[in-house]
Amino acid sequence: MKINVIRNVMEANERAAEDVRHLTSEAGVKLVNVMGSPGSGKTTLITELVRELRKKKRSCGVIEGDIETMKDAELMAGLDIPVVQINTSVFGGQCHLEASWILTALNQLPMKNLDVVFVENVGNLVCPAEFDIGADLSIAVLSVPEGVDKPAKYPLMFRTVEVVALTKSDVEAVFDYSREELNRSLHAVNGNAELVYVSAKTGDGMVQLISSILGYLGLDADA
Amino acid sequence: MKINVIRNVMEANERAAEDVRHLTSEAGVKLVNVMGSPGSGKTTLITELVRELRKKKRSCGVIEGDIETMKDAELMAGLDIPVVQINTSVFGGQCHLEASWILTALNQLPMKNLDVVFVENVGNLVCPAEFDIGADLSIAVLSVPEGVDKPAKYPLMFRTVEVVALTKSDVEAVFDYSREELNRSLHAVNGNAELVYVSAKTGDGMVQLISSILGYLGLDADA
């Protein structure tokens, strides 16, 4: 008989990620992993996406990853959607989310009623990219004020994702932002990533981002 | 005879941090650990600090921590100061710097000629705060666009430092920034942290920040 040995934390995580994929696929739920630096605008972006998807009759849930505080979860709950908070302080203040925690969180959501579950990962451009959480789509959120060199400096994150949302695009002029330089930096590490500039303030780019997300999730057709 | 056992990575790091403190104190060099999110403005701030300290006849070296790329080190070398680059990709892409790497880096700097060595830690609000690198002073760099809630959400970082540099203060109006809310969020986790708003663009606050740093390092008197 083959003995099942889990050799290390990454192997354990990979197995849990498989379990997540199985669970969400059975339930007909799409899982979206939203990653980015602290203050890049992940919470605001997810809030907007949930609102827009509601207009398209797609219902969403959210799993909030934070080291401490319930702030983001409380904000999401205000949208009247199901939310589970994971505080990594109970896991020693980890800098990322692991697939096994996502599994637990999913089981606390009314999955049968949901189309999409957004995971807001811990604010960090490094560690979350190392842990597969079993998502159907991964999005990197990079805000304009962070600058154009981040894909070169944090390549794993930008290699891991299908979509890059460039947030706070309304302040491009203030920061003398160069879209060309960002393109160069991004495409050097990931030639396939879809890049969408958005502004939660003006609403710019949101239609394109939603349509791109629904395309990746195979949810293009009307619900 | 007492047997010396290093039980885990944190204990090993603590011993290396003691070695760093011994080495820098012997050499008469002050070590400053600069931490903050990707894009918060650490590199620009250190560049400005090096320039200002030069005017005060204080000579600086820099240890650059990045996961990949030599970009920041090349920029620093352009200031005609000694620079050592640590790329954590050789250590599995670690999200922080460890004291033993600082020890190695220090030994490659001409310490006898230096007054201050700045360490630019990996861009990350989580992991660097967990590793004591033996610094005489720790500074958190938090940019205005990141928002006012970061101290509450990343408490260990803001509890660890003596000084918080609020960068990009020239865009406060664009982001409807509230200094009061930032104060509340910061002082809930660290009542002693000195808070200085700076802008590399306008130069605002730089005199105050330099004077505060020199005070902490005991270098107030003229060189």
C-alpha cells in the first residue's frame, strides 16, 4: 500500500489547493485570488467588482485575509454579501493565505447560492504569490503611486497572475506615470498578462476589467 | 561545558543580530533599518538622506535588499557611495533580510570610513519586522497614497520602529488624506513613534527627519 506522506508545508498546501479546486468545481463557484501591496486598493476594487457583478445577476462572496483587524470584512458585510474573515495573527501573523484556510472559509460560505468568491489576500507583493490557493483566476492589484518598476522587482507575483489591475489611474498625471515603462517591466516577466487601468474614483476601466474577469471565468454569457 | 545549540531560525537570527551590533559598535558605524511597502518611496528617501547627511559631513553606505534586480543598488552607486546588494532570490526569494546576511554585507563595506549605513529592506510591511537585523534605529516608510489604516492592519511593523516617515506628502490633497486618522491608527499601536511628513518632490519635512534621525543615533553634534 502506498503510504501518503506530506513532506513539507508547500506539498501540504498543494494538496489543499487540489481540495479547494474540487470543492469549488462541485459547487459551481469560481474562486478569484486578489493580491497586491498594502494600500494598493484591493478592498475598494473588490467592492466595486461585487457591485458591478450584482448588476449582471452574479452573486458574490468574499474571503478576507488580514493579519489583524476586521475592518475590511466589516466593509464587505455592509454590501450585504456573505463574508468570512481570516486573521493570520492566529497562525503566527503569516504574510500570506494558505489553501487549507481557504477550504475552511469556503465551507462557511453558502456556496450553492454564489457564482464568484473573491479572496482578498494579505497585503504583500511577495509571499501570497508562493502559495497556490486553488483559485480559477489570480489578479495582481498594482496602484499607480507604487511606480512602474514593481513587476521587475517582484517577478513571481506578476508571473503568477492572469490579470493586472492598475488602480488609482486618476492620479497618473500627478505621478508622471509612464504606461510604456510599466508595459516593458510587466511584459519582461509575463507576456500574457492582461493589463487594465482602473479608477474607483472615476469608474474608468471598470467595464473592461469586469468583462475580462468574466471571460477568464467562463461567465461571459448572461446569468 | 555548556553546549551551544541553535534551536531555530529566529534564535539563529537573534545571535547574528548581536554580532551585527558588536561589529558596528566596534567600527563606530550606526545602522539604520528602513522598511516599508513596495513603492512607498524607500529608495528615494534614502537617496535624499544620504545627500543631506553629506552636507553635514557624515558619510554613508547602503545595503540594498531586493528579491531580484540591481536597480536600487545602481541608483545608490550613482551617488558615489559604497553599496552592497543582497538579492534574496539566492535565499529562495525571501520576503525579508536576516541578520547574518547583514553581517556579510557589512564586512564588504569600508566601515572605518562610514558614519551611517542604511539598510533598505525588502518591500514588505509584514516579514521584515519579524527579523531583528541589529540596527540602531528602525524607520517605517509609509506613503500617503497607501492610506491611514496601515498601522492598525500591520501593527508589528509600526510597533517595531522608532520613526515613521510619511512620504509623498505633496499629494495629501489628492487623496483626501486625514493626518488625524493616521495619528489615531499609529498611536493605538505605538504611542512613542516619531512621525514626520516628508516629500522628496518639494523637500518638505526633510530637515526635521534628518534632525530626528541624527538625534536617535546620537550624532546631533557636528562631525
